[in-house]
Amino acid sequence: MNGGQVQAFADQVGAACTGAWCLRNLVVDVPAYSATRYCTAVPGGRLAASEALARISAACGINPQVMLTTLQKESGLLTRSDATQASWAAAWGWHCPDTGPGGTANCDPQYAGFVNQLYGMASQWSRYRLDPGKYNYQAGRVEQIMWNVAESGCGAAPVFIRNQATASLYNYTPYQPNAAALAAYPGEGDRCSAYGNRNFFVLFGKYFGGTGASIAPTTAVTGTSVSIPVGAAVDPAVAGKQIVAPNANVAKGLAAGFAAVGLPYVWGGGTNGGGPDQGCERAGGDKNSCKGIVGFDCSGLTGYVLRQAGFVTGTDSSSQRAGGQSIPWSQAQPGDMIGYPGHVAIFLGWIDGNPYLLEAPGVGKQVQIRSVHTGNIDPVVHRYWR
């Protein structure tokens, strides 16, 4: 996101805020920052807060979406209508360790203010990335992560930290949400519940389409050739075989979809083409949505696969079946969408003479690869790729 995009986002989500201290109206004096190991030099000047956020994020190599989500998670300042100068004292929670009475925040006043907090937060994310060995939680390892502050006596449980982004989140907020916290969103769970990483996950998905949780590039891609994964949710007849996509972008999308095989079906899961989530926004708590389970429903999965290939679809099965280009089955290719009444899937092509698909089939099941059932199937496939 550049400064204009950050400004447009702030205008949209912060429309209820009208004062000078609202993010969308705020103007700040940015000192000149010299280059460091963690951030390139930042020229000084009087800037709109949105421009300052974009420039400093870029200088430190941090996605501005992460900065915006962290701001909302820590202080609610994306949507608050009552922002004042004091509101920005601990905006990103930087230098506010939970060392106060009973594990409360203990903020250092010398790091207070919008610019101090902004530059400090961006620098801190960069430190986690460039010096991972200096911090407690590291990518590629199983770590014992607490449920709540040590004073709570709630203990810890093992978490496999897949990548540096997740390690950074846990280093900054070193607690994992328990089942009660996940089930209660946006409310409170029990005395052992912690909410920071839960809130980051949900907020990022709400604003920017999902964090990609549980998605890993585990599927081999060579040009347009993609290997079908091996697993319990894959028809053994095709496990490990290669399919050829019509182009490299579709191959990338199929690989992303294959990495989701085995994830649970979640009603509404996969928001706006983003990664798997709890389905809170699209399903509003119906069926198994918003219950602490992360996964996809049928249209969430198809939308995600095609989004990873660079194409945008509708957000439910009806709109997806109504969109795209209608292609005769005789010309169907991997990456086309298959439609049924109330259901969609991704066509994988003919393998050994039989048609196969990738789908999120229904509540209680997992994302899977199986042969195509032809009952009630749409007479054409729906093509979004070019």
C-alpha cells in the first residue's frame, strides 16, 4: 500500500471520526531518520499520517497492512471516533510490556506519540525478521506458548511456528488464544483467554482478505506442471501425479489450493478470496462458522485458488457460477470452475481418462481431491483465468 491507498483505507474504516486526531485527518512532523541495519533512511518533513505510515513501513520492509492491523489490535485507532492526542501515546503498544500489576501494560513515556510508536513498531518487526535468533520464538520450531500472562497460572501448550511472520507475532504478543477466546470473538472467553493474536488474525482477514493461515507452499510447481499432494483427503488413484495447468498463474493457484487439502470445511470460510478463516464475516456464526475452526467453504476455496492465480470471482457459489466465461466441457482445463446447485469446485483435468476436482465438500468434511460426480452438474465450466 502506498500513502494514497493507506489514506483511502483510513477514510473508509474511520469515517465516523471527524477530529484532527483521527488517523485519516492527522498531520505529523517526521524527523529525519538515518539508515540502520533494520530500516533505510527516512527524510523528515510534515506529512499526513497515512503518508508517514506508508513511507516508514516501506523503509523498514514491513507490509503497511500489518502496521494498520496492529494499530487496531492495540488501540482501536482505525475505528475510534473519539481520538485525542493522548490516544496516540501507546498507539502500537511498543515499549508497553505486560510487567505492570497483574500483567497489565507498563508503557515507557519516552516512546509515546504517533511518530515514535510508528517508527518503533516498524523497526521492531524488522528486528524480528533480521535477527530471529535473538528472540524467544523462531520459525520452523515447536515452541511452548502460554495461554495468558505467567501470573495467571494457566500454563502453556506447544505450537508449531511455520514462518517468520508468525514468529514475529508471538514474539510481540507471546500468548496464544484458547478455545474459549476463539469461540467468544469479539467478546471475552475465560480467565485463561488471551486476545491479541486472535484479534490480529480476525482483523487482518476482515480488512485485507486473510492471513493465509495453514497455507504452505508444500506442492511442487515446475512451470505449468503441478504435483497433486498425497494424503488421506486425496483419491489414491491420483496422489502424487502431475497435472499441467494452462499457464503459470493457474499453476500457482492450483498449488495454493493443494496446500489447503485436509483443512476442515468451515461455512463462510475464506473471505473475499483470502486464506482460510473462521467464516465469521460471511456466515455470521451459522453452522460451524466463527467457532474457532479455520478452513474454507466451497466458494471460499474456489475464490482463493483463483485469487492466488491473479483473478477475482464472486463471493458465493451463485455469483461464481454466474460469472466467468462459459466453456464447453469438451474444452475444460485445469483451473476452470465446476458448478452444481449450491456448490462449486475447481476442475483438475482428466487423469488416466477420468475427471477430477478439488473441493471443500461440506460441514464435517475436509478439503479434498476426488473424481467428478456428474449428477446435477452445470452443462459448462466457468472460466475466470485468461
